[in-house]
Amino acid sequence: MLSIVIWYFLLAYPILYITLTIGLIVLGIAISNDLAKVWGKDPHQIVIDEYACLLVPLYFTTRRILPLVITFVLFRVFDIIKPPPLKKLEDLPGGWGVMLDDLGAAIYTTVVILIIMALVKL
């Protein structure tokens, strides 16, 4: 997965990592906006939202396999079940709806992974 490769190689360079993450999110909004007009609301063919937004919780994840797996699984779970208010974010127009529900899942994941890492030495 592209996000994991970026995380693994760029985490040591926080300014570059954060800049790339923000850039991918902005690019994702623009691309998704155009593609949503053709394919409809939040089409499964668009994956830049997952790649870009997974970088957010990965930034706070230590570079070891168990925290990586936990972060990835949590992100996918939050992205799939879309707990409130993430489901409502999908209703935003165009690329905003495509990207912001995943960004919300990334924020939920970040909070949970930080709590886990504070409670358990990962």
C-alpha cells in the first residue's frame, strides 16, 4: 500500500511528510470532485481518499509492525462503519464528501491509536 511506503520512508522527515499528506488530501478533493461528477457519489474506483487520509494516523504510529497493523485495521473499520458524524460527511458535495469522511475516520483512528499507545507500550 502506497501510504505505508510513504510512512516508512518519510516519517523521519516530518515537514516533507506533513506537506505531502496535505498535498494529497487537497489533490484528492480536486480529483474526487471531478470523478464524482462522472461516477456518482463516493465511487469505489476513487482510492486517493484512503491513501491520503491513512497518512494522518500513521504519522502518530511507531514504526513497528503491531502498531502499523492496529492503525490500518482501525482506519478501515472506521472508514467502513462510518460512526457518527462520519456518515453525514459523505453527503457533502463532490470531492469534499469523498475525502472528508475518510479524514474523519483518520481522526478517529488517530485518537484511538494515541490512547492505545498511552495505555500499552507498543
